Amino acid sequence: MNFYYSKTDFLNYEIAGKGTPLVLLHGLGGSINSWSLVREELEKHFQLILVDLKGFGDSSKPETGYSPQDQADLVVKLVKELKLKEFILCGHSHGGLIALLACFQVKPKKLVLIDAPLFDEELPSFLQPLRNPFLLKMFLAMYPPKARASLLMEKLFYAPEKLPEKIKKRYELFLSTNDSIRVMSESAKAFQINSKQIQSFNTLGIELLLVWGAKDEVVPVAHAEKMHSLVKSELKLIPECGHNPHEEKPTELKNILLNS
């Protein structure tokens, strides 16, 4: 389904399952398909609202407007359009930051952050080449799509060699298209964190669950531990897991979402 936020541009989203609404926001470079390994089981317990963020998946890919706040504003518009009540908002990585920002405009009954960058003193290292046109051009010239995917997965996963082949192919396909790389670059350039705003989350009165891969090298557990110390929350660590629990440890993530 398409939610038009302008005359020409839209967010693609899907609704599946019955139960408490659970809005799922993927990370940078992801899409609705990022949740494929957990979707079937979650559909049995929740009404899933899976969103392709602006510029990703089957959503429109305009030239500008890719800051976390820009994305959060569109998620808020979609939530209001769907008239969601008593819903859970869940975001992974970049999508987690977007979800948190959205909470300052709409009030879910729970926010779930999965390996989300929350503090600007230790930003994901892969943002730097994406922000620098010269470095990005060199990287693309040096590495074909399969090599790009391999390098990225080495960073994202604790044990990339154990990933299903379809996950590996998905990364390779994404990193082979010019539109995908352009949107990634624009998102990286616009990426910013307002740590003071994040620390004021306590004032919203929203239940918070932090879920982290214990071996995350992209957004280290220190982000989760700091947030946990500042904001009333529950913290769950997944052993032997990197930045993407929904793809590396889907069973463990499903159990946490169903039992927390």
C-alpha cells in the first residue's frame, strides 16, 4: 500500500496479522524485507505495520529530505493516517532513532529500540565514506557489488558466514543500484543526533525496551547501557550477535518481542 505525503511521493507499507499494532522501521539501507526472518511468527501475535522508509524499498526516492527528523515526521503522518491506538513502535538502527524522534509527536504504548545510534560521541564508522563524495567514489570504483556486500556484512554481523544465502544476496542487490547508494549517501550526510532531546525521553512516559546484539561493532552496547542508565527502561542483550539481530538471531529477537 502507498501513503502519499505529497502529490508525487509516497511511503510504501504493508499490514499483516491481527492483535496489538506493531510498527516496524528498518535501518539504513534496509526495507520491509529486512524483517523477513521474524515476520511470519510476529504476524501470529501482532498486527504488523511494516514501513519502507523514505528513499528505501518501494517508497519514493526524492532528491532531499533524509534527516532522521524528516523521516520521523513522515512516520508520524502515517501513524495518524492509520489512526493507530495503543500501538508499539519498533525501530532498528537508523530506524530506531527515527522511532524515538517520532515519540515526541505521537505516543505509542511502548518503544522498542534495536541497536539504535543514540549518542553522537560514537557514530557508526561507515557513515564517514558515505558523507564524503570523493571517498565514496573511490570505494565504488574499487569494489564491485559482491565485494561491497561482503565488507558491509563483516561489519554488521558477528558471524556473517552463517547467514542464509538469501540475506547475502539481498545486500549485494541493494549495493548494486545507483539509487540505493545515492539515498544512503544523502541519509548519511543528513544524519544527526540531538542527545539532549533523547535524554528527555523520560518526560514522555512511554515504556522503553532496548534490544542489542552483544557483539555489535557498528553501534556498541555502550549506547544501550548509557540510555539504560539515563532513562527508565528494560535492556536485553543477545549473545554472539552483531548489529542486525532480526537477521542474525531472529529466534532470540522474536522471543524477546513476544515476552517483554
